[in-house]
Amino acid sequence: QVQLVESGGGLVQSGGSLRLSCAASRSILSAKAMGWYRQAPGLQRELVAHFTSGGSTIYYAGSVKGRFTISRDNAKNTVYLQMNSLKPEDTAVYYCNVNYGWHDAWGQGSQVTVSS
């Protein structure tokens, strides 16, 4: 089993920034893929940003492209999501995901609320 611990959520005004962190209990060097998802009330969970272990393929949902940046620090076994120019429609619970192939780990969820 691998534990993912998220931090960095909170309340921010429209136009503000937040950085989410996701610390893994195991090295992420062997992970096949890493990403961030979000789920707003009454809606399905959606993929926000994602990259493969080699970093050769990075995906951003159209609604966040140009505003959000996914990154990683292998030494800290941590994946980040930098969120800039936040909008009220970005309000959701954000989940990190690290897929090792043999195990698909999820964070506990971080509430992000953007006020208008």
C-alpha cells in the first residue's frame, strides 16, 4: 500500500493562487503516471492535469490550461499542482493520484473554494 497525503487547499478570492502538494510514502520514480483530479458538488470526478512517469506526456483539461501547472519533486516524492488565476468554477475537492501499475494510490482530497 502507498499513502498519499495532500496539503495546500483552502479559500481564495477569484484571481488568486494556491499550490496543492501530494506527498507519497513511496518513491514516485517507479510510478507509471501521476495526476490531479477534482470533483465539484453534483458532478463527476474529472481529470485536471496528468503526466506520465517520464514526463514526456503532459495533459491539462481545457478549462485549466494556461492557469494550472503540474510538477514533481522526485527527491521529496511529491507531486504539485500550482493553480493561478483561480475562478469560482474551480471550486471542488481536488484529489491526487499516483499509479504504480501494481497499485493505484489516491490522496484524501483537498477542498479548494474560490470566492467571487
